[in-house]
Amino acid sequence: MVDDELRRSKLTPRQRAEAEAAAEAVGAAIDRMTSDCPQPVTEECMAKQARQRLFPTADNPEQTVDQTRETLTAAGFTDVVVRPAGPADPAPRHAIVYAVSTGAGCVVGHLGASGRGGAQQQVLGVLPHGRCLA
């Protein structure tokens, strides 16, 4: 993953600020997708989440890819890539990687194949070919 960062363009302070603003919106959309409990959170919903953590459903990566893509598109992002992580992606094996172009920058993140497991994302420059993912 370090090699991935070294290959990317460096963002100017203005480009970084734009990408970080987009990252907040991307993060909020992903949080809404991965949260099972609507606000205000009830004890019943918290108990259901605890049961799901103890007895998780089988991972369905294709469903998670589709759901993540739909979530980001519904949030207004048009240049979105979502897929199972490959060896060149800045994500762990078996994760779902997503990337949203912000012009000169990218919001790149990943989550578990089930759509659970705390999404992690970062603001990066583009790769030499101008895209967010290889």
C-alpha cells in the first residue's frame, strides 16, 4: 500500500481541501449504508447489531459492491469505482475497495466483503494514468 501512495500525484493545498470536503460526504454516505440503526438508536436495534456481530451472515461481496456503488451514486458522486480489492489496490485482501474522483484527487476506501467492519478511507492523488484505482 505504501508503493501505491508513492505512485500518486501530490495534491496542492486547494486540491487536498476539495478532496477532503468530498471525503466527508463520501464517509457520511458509507456510514449511512453500514449503520443498521436509524436515529434515535433504540435498545432493540443495538441488541440486533450485537447478535449480527456474534453470528454474522455469510459475506456477499457482489451485493456489497452493488450497494456501495448505489449509495455513492445516490449521494451525488458520478465518477465512482467499487469492486473487490485486487492485489494493486490500497486495501486488504477480501475487502471491497471504492474510489471517488474529486478532480485532481481521490477518496479511496475499503470495507469488509459483508459491508460491515468500519470503512476506512483516505484522500490521495491520482495514479499516473489519471485514475483513482489501477
